[in-house]
Amino acid sequence: MRKTVLITGVSGGIGKELADRFVKGGHNIVLVARSESKIVELAQEYRKKYGIQATVIAKDVAAPGVPEEIFTELKEKGITVDYLVNNAGFGLFGTFMETDMELEVNMIDVNIKALTVMTKLFLPDMIKRGQGGVMNVASLVGFFPGPMMSVYYATKAYVLSFTEALANEVRGTGVTLTALCPGLTSTGFVDRSGMGASKMSKGAIMEAGQVAEEGYRGFLRGKTLIIPGARNRFIAFMPRLLPRKMVTRLIRSLQDRTEH
């Protein structure tokens, strides 16, 4: 019997690449994103090419009550979610004193609140069935404090910590929790966040497909932590070797605007 994966923020980037791999692997899919036209087209492509069931839910997971609406809608349709991928998220570049408060609150709603509520809704049924998995897309930055993107870094630190803690709580249930922690990746993230002004945006960037491939394979193996790329795995180890203040200063030097 085919398993079903629900992926949020699936209209592009890592979410789209993960969706490609799940459907190629024979999984049915629930596509969740704000852009209806993109995910309708994607669903049609998946049905035609892979013969799987593709369900479209064009909603903003950060809007009040939307995760509950998604959960109820799928229950009413008799769709069982075996795998949940919380991929929706965005960042915002700039000092805390200059960034827009409304955008930052919305970022917290997407990166933290929606992810937490979706997990809270779908995880209990997985545990009852004794199988399933949740992948939360965190980030390499979740290992660091992040001057110039303080709220974004903090949201990803939450995702990483939350996921690792839940992985411990559900151990032995047949359900896995996975934190995918990519570094800079070729998506629209840099442009949307305004990070193009940062020195860090000029560094090495992985392809979204490569990130998704490592994430997909590791998730199906039940890995708790996936950091795609050997270079990124080395970088994630740095905070264990250096004093916290030095780490913060280092990130600031990398994050600072290029004209500085």
C-alpha cells in the first residue's frame, strides 16, 4: 500500500525537490502552499508521470486555524498522512532595530508556530499506527547565533532543538523525527530575505536537488540529524571548538553588508 507524504512550502526550492523524490519513490502526496496555480500544475504532472494520488491544499499554514483546517480536511477525505515534511519558512536580513516587526512576527508564525502545530496534529496518529515520520526543515544556522538575521537564526535553532527533543520522546514507537539542516542553497531564499546584501550570500551554495537527495535518503533511514555536504558538517562542528563570543563575532563578519 502506498504511503502518503504531506509537504508544506512545496511550490519551489527544497520543498519541490523533496516532493519530486517522494513521488518518484511511489508515494502519494499532499501539496500545501499559498500558490494554488503552481501546486495544481505540479499535482497534474505527478499524477500523469507517476500514477500517484496528489492532493492540493492552497493555504497559508501560518494563518490562524489553517493547520487545523488541513488536518480536518484530510481526515474527512480519508487521507492518512504517513510522513509530514514541515518545509515552509522564510528569513529576513538586517539588524533587529531596522527590520520590520510585522514581517518578523510572521516569520515566527511560519518557521515556528505552524511547524509546531502541524507536528502536534499529525504526530499522535503516527504513533498510534506505530509507523511514520516527521521531517522539519531547520538550517545550518540553527547551530549559531546570527547577528544581522537574529530572529531567523533563532527560529531555526528552535526547529533543531524541538526536533531532536521529539526524536528522543518518540524513540521505540516506530516513528522518526528528522531535522534537515542545509547551508546556503540555490533557492529563492537569498532574494526574498534580502540576504543578497550580505557577504555570506557570496559563499559556496549547494543545489536544492542535492540537499533534497541527502534529506530524502536520510529521512527514510530514520536519521535524526541531516546536514547536507561535508563542508557544512564541518561548519556545524565549529561552535563546539570556539568560545561563544568568538562564534558570534565570526558570524557577524560573514553576515555584514558587502559595502562594510
